[in-house]
Amino acid sequence: MATSYPKHLQGAMDQMMSESDTSNCPMPTQDITLDLKNRAKAITTAKYGPENPALPNTPFWQRKADTWDVTVDDAKQSLCGNCAAFNVSDSIKQCIADGIGNEADPWGTIKLADLGYCEIFDFKCAASRTCDAWVVGGPNKGEGDSGDGEDMGDGEDGSESLITINIEGKD
């Protein structure tokens, strides 16, 4: 006996019934409610934004510059797209696409919004935004990932290396 679903639910049903294995995907990539909850936490606790990166957002960037004690131009260079916690690996993009499902063009959405996954706040994140938790050294492209979550890297001679972050204050 065939079961039919209301047309507006068909995409969700197709996604749930698909053969795609999303068991290794972070839950927020599959659950929009959880994703939005985590994004709201990033907004309130780490000032994730700006809301619309296409606008000048002068007050937003001035606050960010003041927080980091840098110039506005320098603050505008510290984006999710170059944050070490911004995961843009092929596997995470597949998770995001699976989570978007067939209700929209998942790969078009990922490309248009330049989406990745914030590993600090656990939500789908746009590369053109930033937050107070920005970390130098990204994005995480999943290359050379040992899978243990602690890819500290070795120096060329095999010794451990340290990351040095130099932050210049305003004069």
C-alpha cells in the first residue's frame, strides 16, 4: 500500500527515507532547530555577525575592532572564512547539503552563502561573518586530519611546533 504525504512535506520525507548516511554528521547540520539555537548562542555570547555582510555595518566593525584592540580594517580581515574553527571539509559540506535536503538547492545554497561549520558553537556558518571567538589559522579543510580531534602538527624536523600569535595594539 502506497502512502502519500502532503506536497509540502514530500521533500522532508524523501530526505528521511534516503539511503544517505548522516550518522557521522554533527546534529546541527541535520536539525535546523538545533542549528538556529546554537547560532543564537553565538550571536549572544560571541557577537556573531554582522547580520548582513553586504552592508557597511560600521558600528558592528567598530565594536569588533574595540574588542580586539585593532583597527577596523584589521577587524574586517578576521572572518569565519579564515578562522581555524571554520570547517569546510568535503565531508562537512556533504553533511550540510544532506541537512538542507531537497527543499532547496543544497549545493547552490552552500556556494552562495559560502557555508561551513563552526566547530566552536556547532552551527552552519557563513564565511563572510565573524565572532569574538575567531581563531587564526583557518579554515579547516579537513586535509591531514588524523581523526582524533587533536591535529597539533609537527615541525619539519618532526618536533612539535607551537603557534605564535602576535597582536599589535592601537598606538
